Amino acid sequence: MFEILIWVYANAFERIGLASDRRKSRKAHFSASSGLKRKLMSSPLSKELRKEHNARSIPIRKDDEVLIVRGKYKGREGKVTQVYRKKWVIHVDRVHIEKSNAATSPVGIHPSNVVITSLKLDKDRRAILERKGSKKSGDVEMTE
């Protein structure tokens, strides 16, 4: 009986696309499509933005302003210059290293280590925030 339950749970996870197996989870993560990576490369909003938009996090994009809250560059603020999905990092303005030949190279920062302090809003992003905010506020109207 116990073996049947294990089999049922294991197959249920596979059906909904979740795997508890570390190997399968890592494969799914690192071979994700660009659209999925966009979603996975989300950053939390600052407390002010969280109250304003009624959303906790949003996928990061170029020209957002961020504050780095973890790592060597903690406390630095800057504008996102590039979202590098292939390497799972973002590049922030004025966060770079100087190489031995005096050239500068941007430092990759993982999006989970930053807080978005200012959003670049366009109509599509506003729609996303309104949709996320309406889910949380609970004043969703039912239509027939």
C-alpha cells in the first residue's frame, strides 16, 4: 500500500511539472526558455513600491533603478544596463571591475540580490502591475 502511495505522489509531481529530484529540477532551471527565465529573474520591489502597486515582485528589466542588498557591492544604487538571461545576471550602472589592462568589465549581479527602487513603466508593465494588484486586493468582480 505504501509503495502505491509513493508512486501516486511521484507521478502527480511529474504531471504538474514539478520534480523533487535535484537533478531534474536543475535541468529544468538551467534549460529554461527565455520567457521562463524572464519570470524567474524577478526582483522584489521596495517597500514604497510594494504599497503603491500592491505587488511583491516583478521581472526585472533594463532601465529599472535598483539597490544592491547582498554581496560585495551591497548598498550601491544604479540603473540596470543589461538583463543577461544567458548568464542569469543583471548588469548595473557603475558596478564594474577594473581589469589588469585598465579596461572595465561589468559585474553580474543575480536579480534576487537587488531591490527595485524605481520602475520603468510603459503600458504593458502597468497592465501587469494592475493585474497583480487586483488579485491581491480582493475587489475582483465576477463577470458572466
